[in-house]
Amino acid sequence: MNSAEYTFITISDTAADTRAGRHAAEIILAETGGDMNQFPTAGHLASWIGVCPGQNESAGVSKSGTTRPGNSNLKRLLGVAAMAAIRNKDTYLAAYFRRISARRGGKRAVVAVMHKLAIAIWHVLHDDVPYRDLGADYFTKRDPERAMRRMIKEANSLGMTVRFEPITTS
């Protein structure tokens, strides 16, 4: 198996994880050429596609930060892949979407998921590694104290108290 075949199989696995399929992998390889050496970092690829966060500030006032125009084919494809990924509730991308959409709204959260997918594509193609989903419980495992504080706050708002005790293994 040559490098191009391995890359196609790896990117197909990534697209399948996000339910975008084989066609998405073909478009990604066709548009980017499969060679990530032209993009020094994942941020450069995201910027070329047009899914990097915008920044517009004047006199200390943050204004509308729209995404830049980029590769319309890949941007459209990432939008479809992001919508498919957030429908699967037990993935990292769905958990990330829920976190962002609670604060910023659904449309901005979809663009944030598109950005995450662009970064993942760059790492898959640049480092020749398969896509590995972090799981829906990634944020809870990363900061369990934050999850406990949130649960206590919710219980207190309902007029209840919660006590957490570690489980002892025997």
C-alpha cells in the first residue's frame, strides 16, 4: 500500500467517524492535494478553508467577527460533516457543540465544530495518524471539580443538597 492509499483510508476513517463518508474524503484530498506541507500549521489550513474565527476590534470595542471567505467546497463539506457529527450525541464534537452553543448560539457553535474538523483533518494528513475521538465525557474527565460545582449549583437552585463521596474499590 503506497502513501496515497494509506492517506485515503485514514481520511475515510475520519470522515466515517463524522458520518461524512467516502465522498467527503475524496473531496478533501482533491481540494487540498493531500499534502499538508503547504500549510505550516493546522490554523493555516483552517484559515485557507475559511473557518478560522474572525476578529474585528476598533478602539477596544469588539465588533462582528465573521469568518473569512475561503475554499467554498471544503467549507460546505465541513458544514455538512459538522452537522452530522453533532447529531451523534456520544462524541467529542457533539459535546463541544453543546458547550459552545450554550454560550454563543448554534450557528457559531457549528462554525467552531467546522474549525475543529479542519484541525483534525490537518493532523490526520500531516502526521499520518488515524482520527481518534476523545469521547463525550472528555470535558468532565478533564475537569471533574467543575462538573461537581455545576451539579451542586443545579441542585441548590432546585432546593436540594448534594454530597459527593468517592467510591471505594475493594
